[in-house]
Amino acid sequence: LAAKSQAHADFQKLMRNFIDTEILPHIADWEEAGDYPEDLTAKAYAAGIYAHGLPKEYGGTGDVMDAWSRFIFNDELGRVCAGGLWASWLTHGISLPPILAVGNEKQKQLYAKDIITGRKRCSLAITEPGGGSDVANLATTAVREKDVFVVNGQKTFISGGMHADYFTTGVRTGGAGTGGISLL
């Protein structure tokens, strides 16, 4: 893969080294067991991979994660041919962005910092029994009562859910369609 810049070449080298030393020698056993070791996240964080491109103020590397960096990230991960690992281990990639985008500073300090540093894990809870991942037709509701939301409904098939400490959950707080959806 031709590097677009020296930073991209360095990132690819970092990714390749981590994959070659920490994942490839073990992935067949992990896939057979249906799980991965708990220390994988700490190793990936220490290597600068787990938090690459995430805000430095919350424990990320602060590096730019542009389209080329994402391509490198996915290309190197793809060499392992282990979708189960990526679907369960890297779920912060889809569950953390809402916290970073619209969370207040207290929420970012409370949740994002621990998620980015790998001390805690989060998953995205969208899929519902009978409804699949049809976001526009979510049936799980959330009603505000004073300073909390009361959630009623079910979620299933949550990628990485068995390891998650937190869930970013799609709920219906308004009318029909996507306009009535909120994330808690």
C-alpha cells in the first residue's frame, strides 16, 4: 500500500507490527474460543492503535484519522480475516462518536475518557427482536421523568455487548420515523 504521507506510512507500520505480533499468532485460537483476551485492548492502547484519531484531551492520540488513515486501519485489520474479533472488540467505533459529537463535557469526562483509554467498553444497542436494525421503526421507548429517562423495550444482537460496560442505545422519544429517534 503506497503511503500518502510519512504520517500515513508510520501509521501503517504501527498497525502492521501490532497485527503481526499481537493478533495473527493467536487469532485462530481466539476465533475457535469465540472470544479474545481481556488484555488485548490495553496492548492496543499502549501501541497507539486503539485510540488512534480520537481526541487527545480524553486519552486519544489526537492524530488525524482521515480517509487514508481509515483505509490503512481497515486494510491492516482485514489481513487477519477475522470478522468476529472486529465486530466484538472495536465497537467503540460506532458507539462512542455520539458521545463525542453531542455529549456535554461532564459526559465526555465520565464516559469517553474511560472508553478511549480502554478501561471501559461500549456498544451500540439498536437491533430489536422482530425489527432487526431498522432504525426508523425502533419500538423501544424512552420517556423523561424528572431528570432521568425511563426506557421500555428490548435490544438484541448487540455487537460487543458481552464485554460492554456502557451502551449507546437507540430509543423512540418522539413520533414515527427517524425524527423521533434519540440516543441515550
